[in-house]
Amino acid sequence: MEEKKIRVLIAKPGLDGHDRGAKIIARALRDAGMEVIYTGLRQTPEMVVQAALQEDVDVIGLSVLSGAHMSLVPRILDLAKQAKLEDVRIFLGGIIPAEDAKALIKLGVKAVYGPGTSTTQVVEDIQTLFEKA
């Protein structure tokens, strides 16, 4: 029987138009054997959660470079909870101040990655969450 692949949604919420990092992470996750769905630019929190529901994902990877992370990410967390997606892990990448990263992790984000984070680190963190105990 084939092992179920980890399904990851990569999303760019907000008005940020820079998606190079998101595409690099998407490719690294795909190369590691995960199924990756990329939503494209300028997604609303509602669009992100709807895509996660439709695609039955295990992980949502958010990329926010616009500085709007403290409004967008809590909204996505709230909508995910309302949609009963409590088992979906949410990761965040971007230029996130340390105090904001701590606050977002307290709200439920699994990890926050800043500039220079290796793709290997992100892949390993996600794989670790899904290893069979």
C-alpha cells in the first residue's frame, strides 16, 4: 500500500506581489515528495481557507512580505478553526519581527521562517510533524 503524501497549500495572502520565496519553498516540498498546491498571489484569508478545505491539505504554508502578517494570519487561523481545520498545521514565512513571531506561534502557527531559512529546514520540520510514532 502506498503511503499517503503530505498535502501542502502554499498561499500568498494580502497585497504582497513577491512570490519567489513561496515558489522556491513549493518546489523544495514537491521535490521532497509532498503534494503541493500553490494558490498564486493576492489571496484573501477566506480564499486561503476555502482552498485548504477544497484540497484537503495537511499543511498551509503562508508567505507574507507586506507587513500585514498580524492581521492576515490571525484571520486565517480563526477561519481555519471555524472551518474545523484544527488538524491542519500552519507555517509562515516572511519578514516577521521576533515579537510578532512569538505572538503568532502562541495563536497556533507551527513555525515562522525568516529570510535565509534553508529549504531543507522547512522540509524537515514538516516531515517531522507527520512521522509515524
